[in-house]
Amino acid sequence: MQSLVEIVHQIAVEPISTDVALLSHLLAFIAHLLQKGALQPTVDMISELIEKVLSADVTAEMRIAETDRCIVELMRNVSDLNELAILRRAERVPQ
């Protein structure tokens, strides 16, 4: 499962990939796997995904409905995430 998530992560963060819905679904998938204990969190990977979702030039409506909840859940479950940086980035998200 870890390898699958790493492969999908590599595809999702490619510079040509701007599919925010895909990134949002991947965040939801990772949050679910972490809750079930089926995945070892990789802080760099999760941080990169959150950064890419929040920095995308889209409105909040273009992300899937549960994206914000998943980000909060990841911040709760992955202790080494830079919460302050994530919150600052979230403040700059276009509304």
C-alpha cells in the first residue's frame, strides 16, 4: 500500500499535473489509510500534497468537499507537519 501511495504521489505532484480534484482525492485516501493504520506517514509527501492543493489557483469549490477536513485530520495525525505553514497557506487560498 505504501508503494502504491508513493507512486500515485509522484504522478500527482508532477509539474504538468494541476488536477486539484485528483490531489484532493489522494489526500482523502491517505487520511483514511492513516486512520486505519495501513500507511506509515511520510511527512514530506503529505506536506507537498497539502501545499500543492492549497496553492493551486482554484476556488475552494473546485476542491472536493472533504479536502479541508482531510487536511485537518492529517494535521491531527501526523505530528511532524508544519501546522503554522499550512494554516498560513490556507489563509491565502482564493475564496
